[in-house]
Amino acid sequence: MEILFVGGTIITVDSDNRFPEAVAVRNGKIIGVGSLGETQSLLSDGHQTVDLKGKYLLPGLIDAHSHPLWAAKTRGAPVVDVRAETVPTYQAVLSKIKRRVAVAEPNEHLIFFGLDAQLHPDMESPTRALLDEIAPHNPIGIQTSNCHALYMNSKGFEVCGIDENTPTPTGSIIERDSAGRPSGKIAEAITWSALETFYTAWGDQRLNDQFKASICEFIQNGITTVTEHLYMPFYKAYYQSALNQGLSLPRVAAYQQATTADMQVENLSMGDDRLWMAGVKIHADGSPLIGNIWLSQPYLETETTLERMNLKPGHTGSVNYPQEFFEKMVRTYFAQGWQMTIHTQGDRTIDMVLDLVETILSETPRDDHRFRLEHCALMREDQIIRAQELGVLCSFFINHITHWGAPIEDALFGPERAAHYMPAGTAVKYGMKISLHADTPMTDPSGLELMQAAITRKAGDGRCLGQDECLDVMTALKSVTIDAAYQIGMEDKLGSITSGKHADFVILDQDVFQCDPNELSKINIHATYLAGELVWHNGL
Amino acid sequence: MVSKAKNRLPIITIGGFLGSGKTTLVNRILSQANGKRYVVFVNDFGAINIDFEKIETVEENRISLKNGCVCCSLNDDLVAGIADFARQEILPDAIIIEASGVSDPRALDASLDMLEAAGLTRLDTKLYVLDAYEFCNLNFEDSEYILDCAAVSDLVLLNKVDITPKDRQTALTHTLKDAAPFTNVVSTSYCSIDVSILISREIDIAVRETKKKKFNSLKAVNHTEHYKRWSAETGVLIDREQFASFARMLPKYCYRAKGILRFSDAPETPYLFDLVGYRATIEAAEKPLQLQKMSSQIVAIGDKNTLCPEYIGKKFSEILMKSPTAHLSE
């Protein structure tokens, strides 16, 4: 199978070979990038030619932190979407829940996704008693839009096997009444294991269908490589099945989730770089939108933080795990040679992690460890300098700015911290190879949307959060291609149009360099190629 | 790049499930044009009810009417089609798009955002036609989809109320109040709505017709038997924050409000105020306004049962009293 791509602008993202005339592909690999004559001579006479017709050929996009299978679990019926986009108030959320409960089968398990203390203006924490009143006969759970917390009724707690005798797992939160009985809200790792009870009740057929839809959404957005950043060993069967069915599964770098130090990390490798175990992920803290992150300066005291998020005045949060417990986990998996990716949002959390990395590296030096910090909402400049010195990399959850920018500035952290929230520009200034991510299912997959967010830093209401942190177009493009490939340890095989690499491409209708940055996310994705194969095109 | 100072073309979208009455509404708008030039983009040409004698020309994708309105078929070139109209020397009064009952409304939103970003158009009103009679026969997914759409619209036409039992209507009104708290709802049969509510230019004209008076002149006008109108004109410079709190109150009482305002912090700049449902914009006028140049004028229109002109007038007087006392000179 040989293909020649020609007749358009080829943006290689390879500084040694910027705008060649044509690209030659054989058996899913790029074998030549250069003039038409050069590349054509590499191919046999029977090769196929793809005429780009003036469009733009780029390397397939890479989302450095996502959850495709988990997205399938959390999205689509029977999950009921209650995100503020279409269900604008907490009261509207409750009334939707009531309408769903009214048509539920006996004992049907119900999940509602998208409760949002920042975007539902009248948000209250639903109590177990309230949810019992609404749904006396069905297990129900309401998951927050940031995925980190879940509110359940008594039936919900019952099916998940969580009661007054359940010890709170290290790293998780179970809110309880004075008698120790769970009062409704749980957060962090226990949320995700509780949700599995619901997903299991809905059966595999539903999950497989939804997984297909989830995969397709990445491919349609030109994303050819993703990560499964909360991989659990039983995920393998679903991936295996998707590959066996010949689905156009993007390449997946798996990061297995650790919640203890005695986990067996699966040695996973499927196909020709289609799915592999890339490392281990640990949550050092939680979500700025809930309040369970560790800060040096407290949250603002506003209606949102005090009443809707139920934080106490002066709240500076904390980390998920006792420090010794956390340290033991990191040491264990680092010593096994895995790349570590640590979920960190608060600046004090980042101090703690950097201290630990420094200690570990001084005791057991390791070149090219590519230790990653994930999301990095409130990282300070001094921490970026220190991270850069230690060889620690940052992956920024830049869509926070588009989706929650206004409340981040007005209700949570104030203008100074908002101006450097997700400080991608500062990281680049100090020479770091950064990546950007949508953290799907938290926000929808789109590499162009990530670029737009990082270049403009515009919140939903049009305000710019920190002009100094804006990226230029080329840097933003690299952060969803070659630099993202570097962060998953695949820069030799992915992330640019370079001879010897996998033939993963996206064809765009417009030039990302010429397009108004505010319009980037609207550029049409014309086609997506994975391993030299056309896996999606828009039909035009 | 600074675009030439001119008004951007207003766009009105009409959403709704299949059979809810979108086409009926389009026909009503075309027949009530009253000298206005509307361009409508519709899914199904054949469904548009146009008398032969009213037709000026027929082209492949376009029918021009003698009253100046144009009916276009909705195809892939919607963006280009609208852009053509927006670049004409004499702009139509509004573009009206019948959004398909099945396609993803977000795709349409993206196209409209693109036109808006290019400075060509502005989204004026998002209408949603809801079949009150059919609603209770739909399954959970479909009925919730409709409620989600209603929640992101400015105005819902609760249609076919003539054949919907009263108790069902009441239940649906309550459901809508819960599900779409920031959307106004108006009950109709055969989409019988005064088109002037939908299309803001009508309100512009009302502003223009307001008698010029030196000081506050608050008056109520009974527009038709269904709607009430309130309008006011004042030479008092308005405090911006006071006005914002007044504007936040308005959606509870009216479907639509519009005005030209002079604020105390920038008396030289006329501001255009536009409220559709719960969505309000206040922006500096792009070109010098000739009419009523040194006063503020505002008009609101709403249901006769909810818009109490005396009450709104009282609230408006209150904000004027809290505004600086300096008056504009003639």
C-alpha cells in the first residue's frame, strides 16, 4: 500500500524540513518528505495519489491527557446530561432528575452528569435525604462536571456497598454525618469505583456502542493519538475488542492509575504502536472547581466558594494522600522504571511533588525520566523554573480557561492568579516542551480548540485571562503534535511529518497560521489518516 | 482591521421538532412583512405557502417575492448565502433561518458565530416552536431534547394550545419554567404571534415615533389585545449600574426591549440597548445616531398579563431619581 500526498500545503512541524512539496507513504509509514520528484521516485508505479487540492496536511493531532474508554462510560444514554450548557440552573437539574426518575424501571441505575458549582448559579450540595425523597426506589448518582465528585441516595450507597462501616480509602473522601453514615457526597478515587457499579449494571453492549462513538469523536477531530490516563487492568478487554473489530482506534498511551504502592503495572503492548503501557498516574490532589487542591494562598471568599462549594473562609485545601503514602507510591513505580504522571493543581501540591522528585533524583539519578505534572492550574513561575531544571514536564488543561475562565477569576482565585492560571506561556518561556489536553470526558476532544484556548486564553464571556501566558501559533501546534509526542515518549515515531514516522495525518480546510486565532476551532477537519489509512473524511 | 461603520444584519433562528409549526411561523412572517424585507432560509421549499401572484422571480434555490422578501433553500452554502446578503448595499431587515428539526443546532450556532466574528451579522433572537399537543406523547430522550433546546432559546412559542387540554398545558408550562428558567414562553395557535415581537426593527420604529419631550415621559400603549407595550423617553443622564439592575428585572415582564441610552459616565456616546428574552446587550452605537440625539429612549413589549406598564414605569423613574441630576441640554 503506497500513497503520495501532494497538491496542498504540507505543514510538517519538523524544523529540518518545513514546507515540502509531497509526502510518500508505504505500509503505514512515511518513507519520504520532499520534492515531488524525490518522493515519487521512492514509490512504485501503482501507488495511489491523494490530491490535497490546496488544503493543509499536518501530522495527526495528539491529546496528551484523555480518557477515551472512561469517556464512553460517562457519556451517552442512559447517562443523563445535566451540564449547565443546556440545563442552566440547579433547580432545572433537580427537575430533570425528577422527570427521569418518574419514567425509570424499578431498580434501574441512574447517573446524571454535569452538576457544576461554578456554572449552576443556584447550586447547592444535594443531600442523601433530598435524593432519597426524589428517588426512593432507584440507585441514583449525580456526578459533577469535573468528574471528581458524586452525590448519591441511599439506594446508590447500598448498591455500591458504602456504609457507616466502610473505611474511607486513603486518597478519597466520604462525607459523613455525626454517626459516621455517608451523608451524600463522595470524592476522588472512590467516586470512580462507585460509578463502575452503575456502568456494570448497564451491561457491555451499551459500553461497546458508546466506546465506538467516543473513538469516532477523536478521529473526526483529527486526533490520532490519545492517552488513557486512568487505565485500569480490566480496560484491556475493551481495547482488544475494538482492535479486533478493526475500529479506527487512535493510538493509545495508557497510564495505569495507582492508588496504592502494591499494584501490578500491566505490561501492555498491542499492534504496531496502537496501545502500550506508557506509565503510571497518581492523583496528588483534586479539582480547583471542588476545592480539594493544596494552595499557598486561600480561595477567594465568595458566594460560589462559601455557599455553592461549601468551603470555609480561608480555605487552602489539602492533598489527596498522606505525604508518606504518596511518596511510597511515587518511589515504587519510579523505581520500576515507569514514566510518572502526577495530577497536580494547587501550588503547594506542586511544591510537594517537586521536593519529592528532587530527592528521588538525587538518590537515584535517571536521565530522561520525563516526569510529568498534569493540569498545573496554579503553578507558580519559580516552580516552572525548578521543574525545568529537574527535567519535569507540564501538560496543561487549557480548556479550563474557555469553560470556567470567568468564575476562576471572579469567584475562585482573583485576577492575579487568573492571569497565570494554567501558565503555558511561562513554561514555554523557560524552554519547556509542553503539551495541552482536553481531559475528555471533562471537555470535548479537539486539538484545534486546545490551540485556540492557548493562543487566545479567552473565557466564555470573551475576556482574556493573562495576555502574558498566550502562546504563538507554532508553539501551540507543537504542543498538540511533536511536543505532546515527546511527553508520551514517542517523538521518534509520532508528532511530525518526518521520514520513518507513522503516517498519521490530519487534513484541514484552512491554514492554522493564517486563520483568525479566535476561529481556529471552527476550521473544518477534512480527513484523518491513521497508519496511512483514511479513517475519516467529511464527505466533501 | 476596522470594518466600515454599518449595522450588522440581524439573524433570527427558528428551531423546533418536526411538525411543531416552524413553517407556519415562516409563512406568517412573510405574510406580515408590512414593507420589511426579510430573507428566509427554509428546509423545504414546497411547504412555503406563497401565492403565485406575489412571486416576482423564481431561481433554482431562491424565490423573490414582490413585497421584497426572499425565500432561499437551506443548503451547505448557508454561510456564503448569508454573507452575500450581509454585503449588499441595502441590507435586508432580517435573516430568518428555519433550523432543521433533526440536525444538530450546535452546528448552526457555529456557522452563525463565524458570521458574527466576521462582523457581518448579529444573532438577534433564537426562537423555538414547541408542539404542546405532541409533547406528552414523546419518550424521555425526545422530550428532554426539546426542553434542552428550549433552555438555550430566547423565546419559546408554545404552539397548538387550541387543541391541547388545559391541564396538559399547565403541566407543560410548569415543566418549562423549571427546565428553561431564562427563556420566555408565549402560548400560540398556528404560531399566531405578532411578528413585531420577533423582529427588533419594529421596536426601533416605536422608539423613533416616541414624541420628544424634555423630561421623563412615561406612557403605556396598548398594542394589541395580546401584548402590552411600555416606552419612555428622558433627558436625564442614566447611571449605568442603576440601569443594569433595571435591565436584569425586565425579562420577567417583557419578551423584548430596546433603546438608545445616554449614560452619566459617557454622555456624548449613545448606547444601544437590546434585550431578547434574558439576553441583553448594551453597546456603543457604531455610527452617529441622528434621531433624538440628546435623549434616552426605551421600549419594551410583553404579554398583557405580565407586562404592567405602570410598574415598569415606576421602576424606571426610580433609577432616574438615583441617577445624577445633570440633564442633557437640548
